[in-house]
Amino acid sequence: MSQRVARAERDGFVRRIRSEDDGRVVLVELTSTGQELIQRTVDLLFAHEEELLRSLAATQQAQLARLLRTLLLDLTQR
């Protein structure tokens, strides 16, 4: 994890903030560049999901959504 944070910091996506209360605690905060990257990535992900589901009729998409909710509920209760 530390190496990933270090890379993201080096690339300007996050900044580390040391806790004033506990020197062992380091908070990681997205920079504006990091926030822009996240937004672009999420937009691309949603567009890709829409493309994947395009071949399903609206009723099939609703059925899939219900099945996925059921699966998620079961997984979170385990």
C-alpha cells in the first residue's frame, strides 16, 4: 500500500498529511489532479457499463439489477 501511495504522490494525485496528534498517523488526501482523474475514470466506467448492457432490453436490465442486488445482499451478510 505504501508503494502505491508513494507513486500516486509522486504523480501528483495525492498528498500525505501528518497527524499533529500522533506522528505515526498519516492521512492521504486527493489533490485536484487526483479528483479529476477519479471523475474521468468513473465516467469511463459508467460509459463502458452502459455499452455492455445495451444489448439487454429494459426488462432484462431491471431483472439483472434485481439479481445483482440479491447477490450483493447475500455477500454482505456473510
